[in-house]
Amino acid sequence: MKILVCITHVPDTTSKINFTDNNTKFDPNGVQFIIGPYDDYALARAIEIKESAGATVTVLNVGLAETEPTIRKALAIGADDAVRVNADPTDSLFVATQIADHAKANKYDLILMGRESIDYNSGVVHGLVGEMLGIPSISPVMKLELEGTKAKLAREIEGGKEYLEVNLPFVAGCQEPIAEWKIPNMRGIMSARTKPLAVVEPKAVDSGVKLQKFELPPAKGAVKMIAADNVAELVTLLKNEAKVI
Amino acid sequence: MAILVFVESAEGKIKKTSLEAVAYAHGMGGPVTAIALGTTDAVELEALGKYGAQKVLHVADARLNQGIIQAYASVLSKAMQDEEAADVLVLANSTLGTPVAARVAAKVGASLASNVVELPDTSSGFVVKRSIYTGKAFARVELSNAKKVIGIKKNAAEVKEVGSPVSVTPYSVSLSDADFATKITSSEKATGEVLLPEANIVVSGGRGMKGPEHWSILEDLAHTLHAATGCSKPVSDLGWRPHHEHVGQTGVKVAPQLYIAIGISGAIQHLAGVNSSKCIVVINKDADAPFFKAADYGIVGDAFEVLPKLTAALKAAK
């Protein structure tokens, strides 16, 4: 069993977002980077499969050299080796093409990633990769159990979930509660230093998508406080001022 | 610019977010063709004409009563290429729409953007505004390929009656076994409730509700407002409420007119799921709860006292 887990290197969920260069670049100043939370679920499930049924787990990240500490963390959590595609992950089609290119040459049984990255939130890379490889893609996946060459999954739908069966190989965009996040232990951190991390150059892609500019939302006005014994005033405000009821 | 709109239905009705997709396409200038897959109510389909569709295609293949991502992508990409020669596919972002959009874009070689929040700017090229960093920022992105696939976020367009019902055109596509490689064996779905991602008003509870047994006062408030109920991550982690109600960074992102948060402190991960709301009301015992800083209206008080009073006041004001 060979599992590929694709991870993003994204700002911590508590980060304040700022831009530089006339709003064309993300400002990494004071920002801590993490493995994308959804990707972290995908990685945790891959490691669980490795521990229970045996598998080799490869992590892949499309990113510049600064993402290597994030990749090493994934190795510390239990992945066996890693690939970094040496490029700025500018858009979904670019990233998906790099993943599909690597996967074509390496024949994985299972390709896992988060349902979306928490920076661009596109939620489409799993579908693009599935289509490029001609295999099923399923997202957002909440449960994944393997039975031989078959898998049983639960996928979130609005207001509930549905249960699916599919044969390997396939691509899954994962989310909670597929597995519990894993925290690397000291042994994992030590061994991660010497695990293989290959750096490969990207394939050129004309994705037809080009960033022009970032924008921040307008600042929020001050909160209007209402006394707990005067809820009627809140009703009036919601009706006449906010006009939302 | 010919536009194809994929519409989804739930419990026999076209989803409100899909009506927004039709309204969005109408706003782009059209001509607009809507397409529905699987068994769908004919009257509902005809009514799409009122919201801006000039033509409605219906693929009445019972195998498509279940939302199979690959099969849906095959139908939509064929419709986009053959019959309709559509330049743009518009759909509402959803747990089905977004993964389907990805495969369609790959099949037809389209420029792809999801989470689009307003009509494109076509003054120079074709530029869309997307929500990024989980609602904390936006990106203006140029889509340059001849074909485009656009997933819109809730409230990207306002649903208005602009026309009259149209007749429905049956449409068929031959699908292969590979399109059905994924088998849906069963599903479970909350029925009769307002769906959280679709709701105009959301009433959400946190750990301040002290236990699942106290949810009835929150549900009374939600019922009075025709609102969906949501919850914070700790509440779904504790199993007090089902996972599909979890609002936040790693849960459902909502964009209602009104979001009422009760006993939720307002961790930044929760705020990321609600920051697209038009108006936020926070009710919390702790005057220092960070959520008040993100709120429009706040009440410092005990949920168990404030909620029944608020429900009564709303009923009285009707």
C-alpha cells in the first residue's frame, strides 16, 4: 500500500492577515506557518492506516524552501519520505498538475489531502487531480476505512452525510472527524531529520488564472451593547436599524 | 457570453443558493441555461425562468438522484461543450458543487474560481473577487481561458423575479460505468429543518449552554426566527450536537443575514466561519468574551434568562 498525502504550508488559524507590495503579496511578518488543518487530518488518517495495515506514506508539498520545516513536521508525525515541488503554489490548477505529475510516475493506491487549503480555500485540488489521473475523487470525506482493494467512506453533505464505496486508487479531500490530529514525539522529530526529502522542479502550467490584487474587508464598527433586561430593544434594532428580521 | 448554471435541489425544492447562481448568471448578462440532474419537481424547474433562466435542461436519469461527483462532472462538461456551447459554468459552492466544478474545469480546460463573492468585472478582461483566508481577505483574480467555471459563495447575488416560467427541455447524456465508479450506499440527513449553509438566520450555541439538554431554549429561538441551528467546535467535539452543525474554520462557513451566538467566547477559529455574516449578535455571560469585538450587538447576560425573553419579545413583535 502506497499512500500520498499532499500538504499545504499555511498561516496558523489565529494569524492576522496582511499584504505588502501594493496588496499583491502576502505579508509573512509575525505569522506562524502550519500544516493545513484539513491536510493534518489526511496525514493522521494515513499514519493510522500505516500503523494498522502497513503502508508507506509519502508527503508532497508544492512550495519554496521555507516550507521545509512544515514538511519535516509531517515526517516527524510518521510519513516515510517527502517530495517538495520547488515552486510558489500560485493557483489550484498549477498545484494539481504538480501532484498529478508526481502521482503518474509513482502509482499510489491512495491520494489524500485536505478538503481545502485555509489560505485560498478553493477546495478543488482533489477534484482536479482525480480528473487528471482518471480516477474517482471524493470530498469532503469524514470517514475512510479500507477493506482490501475497496474503501468505505462517509462524505459530508449539507445537513448530514452519505456513505460510499469505491475501489482503489482514488483521491480524497479529508476533514474531521476522519482521524485525530497527531503530535510528533521526540523520536519522530529526531528520525525526521534524516528521512529523505526530494526537491523537484515544477512542470510549467498555463492555468488561465492570474492574481491581480488582494483586499482586506472593511473594518467592523463598534459593538452596540444592550442591557440584558431590555431584549425588546434588541428586537427593535434588528428590525429597524440592521433590517435583518 | 452563453452561461450554463448547475442547480441543486433538496427535498424537492431548488436550493436557495442555486437560485442565487441563476441570479448571478442573469446579472452577467446571459443567455442563461439552467441544468438540473436527477428526479426534480417540474414546477420548480419551470420556475427557474422567473429568476433569469431562458432555458431549463433536465437530465431525468434516476442514477443521478444521488450526487455522484464524477457522473455529475461528466454531464455538466458535456452540456457545456456540446448542446449549449456555454462559455461559463456557474454553480453554488456546496459539498457537491465545489468538487464537481473542479472536475468539469479539468475536463473542459476552463479557468476555475470558487468562493466568488460578486459579479465579475469585465471592464478589462474577466476579473472575479474571491473570498480567501477563510473570509479574512479577498483576492481579485483574472480568468483568461475561453471557458470559465465559477463557484459562487452564498449572497454573491440577490434572487429577484425578472421573468416568467419557462418550459423544461429534456436532456440526455450517455454515461459510462466509470462515471459511477463511486457507489453511494446510504445517506442520513436531518429533515424538516432549515439547512445551515442555506439559512438567512443562524442561532448558534457554545459551551456556555452547559449541556445538550439545554438546547431546547435555543431551538425555540431558532424556530421563532425560522433560523438554522449551529454550534461551536467544542460543542460538536463533545457530541452535544451533530458535526454538520459545527460552524467555524474547519466546519461550516455561514454567511447569513443574522448570526446569533449564545455562550460562544469567539475564538478566532469560530469567527472565521461567521465573518461573512451581515449582522452578528453576541449573548454571553462574560463581558470580556472576545466575540463582542466582532459583534454588531451584544448582551452581557445569562443565556438561560436572556433566551426565553428574546424568544417572547420576537413573538410579540410579529
